Amino acid sequence: MPGTTRRPRRGDTPPPRTANNEAEVLRGFLDYLRTSIAAKVDGAPEPQVRTAAVSSGTNLLGLLNHLTFVERSLFLGQDVTDWQATFRAAPTDSVADVVARYREAVERANDVLDGCADLGAPVPRPEPGRPAPSVRWALTHMIEETGRHAGHADILRELVDGATGR
């Protein structure tokens, strides 16, 4: 169109092109979001990475710390007694520590999911007899949870140092 100025494209990574089976689509989108949010936090500068940019107290490091607990709870069956506390990383935790713990939780969750052939079956639990959602529900919920917080992280990271893109 004449007279318009084109803005440079951001370095966004497009959503995955996965196979047509439901499990691969769900896992593909979940891994895409997991990678996106970890990249948003990885390399963010101190102390801004843990400084609240909004009145709710939300910060980049806290978002990733929270998602680590959600992964562990949903896929590994670990108990969380205070969900609100999961939104704060310990003062001694570095960005690298929190990112590494998140990636390790994701790897362990994927190990569990690799053994789940039936999306309608409950997520396996280390302690028999504990209630668990179906694998389908857990994957869908984790996509929603990670996507929601990845959106928050997009805004927070841009406020911290101007970084944009996925």
C-alpha cells in the first residue's frame, strides 16, 4: 500500500505444525508454550526479573516459579499447600536456577506423559489411590495455564528491558 511504513517483523516463532492425532497436537502446543515462557524469563536482568511491574505483585521470575509447581502438581502428583506462595521465587534463587528447575519439571512431566497412551485415562500418580484428572484434561489445563502466564510474561519482559517476540 503506498504511503504506509512497514514495521520490522519481530522474531516470533510460529505455532507448531503437529500431526493430526490429538495427543501430538496437545503436546506440541504445550511444549511450544513451555519453550516460549522459559525464553521470556531466561536472561532477564536482576533485579527487574523479580520486581513487580503491576499492583498484583506479579513478576517474571514468580510466574515461572509458579508454573514449575503447576507442572509438578499436575503431572508428578506433588502436593502444593500454598499456591499464592508459588508466585514468589526465593531471594537466593537466580534466574538460571528458576529456569533450570522449570525445565527439569517439564522434562520429568514429559517422561510421565510419554507413558500415557490413553488421553482418557487418569494421569499416573506415584501414590496409588490419589485422585487424578484425565491426561486430556491435564494437558488442556496446562496449555491454558502456561498460555495465560506466557501472555503476562510477554508484557512484563517488554516492561523490563523492551524484549519482545517468542
